[in-house]
Amino acid sequence: MSVERSAAAARLTFAARLFVWLQYLLPQLTLSRLAWHLTRSRSVPVKNFLIGRFVKNFRPDMSEAEEPAPLSYASFNEFFTRALRADARRIDTDPRIIVSPVDGTVSAIGRIIDGELVQAKGRRYSLAALLAGPALDAARFVDGSFATLYLAPFNYHRIHMPCDGALTSAWYVPGRLFSVNAVTAAAVAGLFARNERVVCVFDAAQARFALVLVGALFVGSMSTRWHGDVTPAARRRPTELAPRAGVALQLPKGAELGRFNMGSTVILLLPKGAADWLPGLAAGSEVRVGQALARRRAP
């Protein structure tokens, strides 16, 4: 390696470490509260400035959106959580196929071994710490499988059902709000078990599954169709989330179940022996809502 390339690598390493170090010092909750208010502002100059800067920097594909004109949205948050056209995603209809709940990139995928998941190369973390809920729920996923799916800022930010299922329980877990990008995942131990998160557990025809919605820096809130906005700054202790009256618990594969108000990560958990990840899926694989991720094993 040349001296110039070595120096560049050293600078990148220092920049990455500085980025992570600064996150420990930032007032994460205060910044997220500020982001919550700014992204919901209906002031035309404010929302147009935010949307315009975002489009310039991240170049989201607006051709897939139900409303393709960025400045037509009433607030930045409405733009960020925009709906797609009805034909923009094909949901795999094979009943044995489990599909991606989000558009994003696979951060890690594999088996839960000795009660631990892979966070990044050389880093693992505890399933029990991630769920931080009833021991019975954690026990159901021991020796099971997981897929960690990262949503970049330019991605579509609604979350969909990976298969038919009925919500059985949900809870909010307080925590920090570190960024969840690859640099931070490689540097911060137990990142996904330290950040704010909402855990949703479902019963399906063949096996129980769970989705963990992980908050991140500037993620002012997450929402589900059963609980509405779950705003991290409003709660600082583990809280069971009761579904709103009149909202159906059962949803079909591909139905929208929630959204991130700013970007983050979803972790899909499957119990032991329930399904096998499809060949070719690995860290770095891009996925889209409705794309096949796993095939259920025959009963």
C-alpha cells in the first residue's frame, strides 16, 4: 500500500472514530425532540428548505411515490414517510415465503447462537438484552434466526408484514439514540440493544415471529398501526403497548404495520426451525418490501 493510501485509510479511521465519539457527547434526546418539531413544521419555507436539501443530498427515487412532487407534501415528515404507488412493490404470494418488511440493506443475517446475534464483524450482542421483555418471548427465539435490515435516508420508510400474522404483544424499550449506520455498528458494543426500540411479537400460522424497530439519532418517533406514535422522549422506562380499540390485530402479508419518522433499522426474528434464509442473502444485500427472504420449513 502506498504512503498516500495508508494516510487516507488512517484519516478515514480517525474520522469514523471521531463520528462515534461525538455521538456519546451529543444530547441525543434533545436533538431528537428538535428533529421531531422541525420535521413536522408546516411552515412552507421551513418544510421546503428541509425537503429540498434532502432531495439534493440523498436523491430519493420519487418516481415510485404516490405523490412524486417533493414540495407537494405538507411537512418534511409527510414527505419522508411518503406512500408508494400501489404497483410499486410486488409481494411474493407463496404462503411458504417470508418477505422483506422494508426497503433497505442487510446489515447481518444468520442464526441466533448461544442466545446472541451478530451486530457486525467481530461484534455480537444478547437476544435477551435486545428484547428486554418477557423471558418467555426471548426463549422462543433462542437458536432461531435473525435478519438485521438497515434503512438508509433515501429508502422508503414504511414497514410491512413479512407474512400473515396477528399481533400478540408489543412493548417500548428506552435507550440511547446512536446512529445505526455501518460505522457505528462496528464501533459501539451492543448498539441495537442500547438504542430506543419497539418490539412487536406476532403469531403466524406456522410459527411466532418478532419485529424489532430500532430508533436512531434524529429518529423523533416510531409509529405502528396499533399504537400510533411511540415517541421515545415521552417515556423513560420499559412500557407495554396496548393496541388501540377497534384496530384489527390480524394483518396479511405485505400490509403496512408501521413507519419510521426518520430512518433506522428493523430486526426480524424467527424461531428455531421455522424457516431457512434464501441462498445469496448476506451482509450488503439490498432488499425491497415484498421480496422473498426465507422459506418456511414443511411442518
